[in-house]
Amino acid sequence: MPTKTWTLVDHENDIYLDHIALGPDRAGGDAGEYSIFKWTQRAGLSQGVDVIEVRNGDLQFIVVPTRGMGIWRASLGKLELGWKSPVRGPVHPAHVHLDHPNGIGWLDGFDELLVRCGLESNGAPEFHGDGRLRYGLHGKIANIPAHKVSVSIDADSGRIAIHGTVDEARIFGSKLRLETTIETTVGSSQIIVRDTVTNLSAAAGDYELLYHINIGVPLLEPGAKVAVPLKKLAPRDATTATDLPTWNLYGPETPGSTEVCFFMEPTGDASGNTQVVLHNAKGTQGMRLKFNLRQLPCFALWKNREAARDGYVTGLEPATNFPNTKSFEKQHGRVVALAPGESRTHELELEPLADAASVQSALAAVAQLQEGVPANILPRNEPQWSVG
């Protein structure tokens, strides 16, 4: 039976479906129980936000086309992935002030499980010499609605795919396209994200891309741990260096504390494949993140140790570069160059781990990647990686 595709949004052809429900009754085949729902939210800061919910057995996740095709939440049975942001979202981009003079307006909409940072820039705010904002925190792509969205279902294999196209383009500036496929297969617990970035311009261009993957309570708790197969780790700055002895361990909620961030070069297998595992204190639940170091060579681990009501959260962040100012990253050769019409593809996989056996299996895979590779942990920032 051929794959069936439903177009939900197509700006060029004036197509827009406010809601749709899809499942085996419409796709045919015998792939099993699943469902896809698309609707538009109508309240608060979410007024006008399109969401697509995929239910694949015990696995559920919500994609937000209005917010650059980010993933808002995911769950596997009783295990919830995401975090409790002070922002009540998903927030419509109209309420996010990316051009705020302080450079951190991006935070007005920050509450997803997976949010992309980029594409023109993806790191810290950068200002012109006269104080005017040049690049805001984490870029624009997360606050640009997709102009083309579709759902495909292969009723034989059970593959469910959400496709989206988002353009970050303007005259006298970058002209970049993000084409994404977010997929799962009936019976699996994996969410695969495959992104292709293309330079639409007739002139050479460049881009930065970082996946800000955010986990809070209940998975994040005192005693929770992260496992990363390391070649090298350095604290971003002097404040982070004080947290170095417990870089892979999470403490209690600490109101008034300062965020910390560790920059890393992970190790991988012969093909560049690597993985990171975050798990709770007892090792009974967790999340595995897989990516390829040839596509995403840099990794940042962010900890915000504030109280839960203020955003107790950690960020697992594979990227093309470290989240510094674009000028700093360009100086150190970590901004990706694109010829006219050239494309690059990046892929990662999220997997909720709902029991102790799956957590232990994932940790064993990380340990195997680390085997025979000494971890170089620096006591202070690496000047090539951050200004300190």
C-alpha cells in the first residue's frame, strides 16, 4: 500500500486545515493503533498556534509548526519529557520580542522540549559598537511559522512523518530554508528529527544550528545524572568552573542561583555516531539522545538551578558550534559556510527510557563509546571555546 500524504498548510497554494484527525481508518493497512491530530489553540499566549499531536501507542509528542516546527512535549506512558517554564505556552511568535534592545527577547517564548536555535546565529546576544543589537539570543528560526506542513503515513511499515518548511530570509540578509521531517514508527519509542538547511541565495552564505533540548521535573531531580562520552570538557566561565566537580550531577532547586554551562567535545564510534543519556536519581527513567558528530560536533550542557516555578531545567545541546556570539564562533571556524544552493543535513533521535532496564542499556552504550578514550576535563575555560 503506498504512502498517503495530507497537506495541512501550503501558503503558496492558499491551503490551510484548521483541524484534522488521522489514523488507520483513513490510511488503511494494518500497521497498528496510532493517531495524529492537528488543531489550532485559542487561548492566552497560544492564540493562533497550530499544534500536531502524534500518538503512537504509549509514545506521544506534540509538534508546533507555528514555532519553527519545534517539539513542545513528549511522553512515554507515565514518563513526561519537557519542563515547566514560567512562560505558559506554546507562545505565538507575535508575543516574542526578538528585537528587544537587551538581546534576550527570545526568552519570552521559551518553553519547548526541543527548540532549534539559529539559523543566522544561535548563541549569545551580540551588539554593534554603538550598543545596537546585531544578533539576538539564539536566533530567529524558532519564532518563524512553517509555510508548508504535511503528514505522511506508510500504512505497511507504520512510519508516521510530519514534514515542515520554514524560511528565514530577508532582502539584504541571509536567505536560509529549514526543511524538517519529524518521524516515528508504530510500535517504537523513538522520535527522529531530520533537518536540511539550504542557502536560497545566489550569493555565498553561512549558518549556525543548535538543538536546545530541555528537561525539567519530574525527570530532573536531586541526584539525577547525565552521561556523556567525552574527549574534552571545559566550563564556559569562572562561575561554571565552581560546579565542575559535579558537572554530571544535578542538585536541588536553588532559588537565586546562577546558571552554568559546560562545553564539550564528545567521542563517538567510527562513523561519528554518539549518544547522551539523562536519567533520574534511581536510574529508573531517563532519556537518550543520539546524534552524529560529523554533523553536530559541539555539545553544551546547560543547568538552570532555580526553583521549579522559576524554571528548574537542564539543556542538552548538540550543535554545529558553541553558543557564543557569532563573531567569536566565526573567528574560530565554527560557522558553517554554504555555497549558493548548497544544503547540509542534520539528524538526531530522542528516546524516552521508561524503565531501569532501558536506562542501564543506554548507559552501557555510552560507556562503550568512552572505553579507551581518556576524558580531558579542563579546570577553567578553553580560550578557543569561550571568552571565560
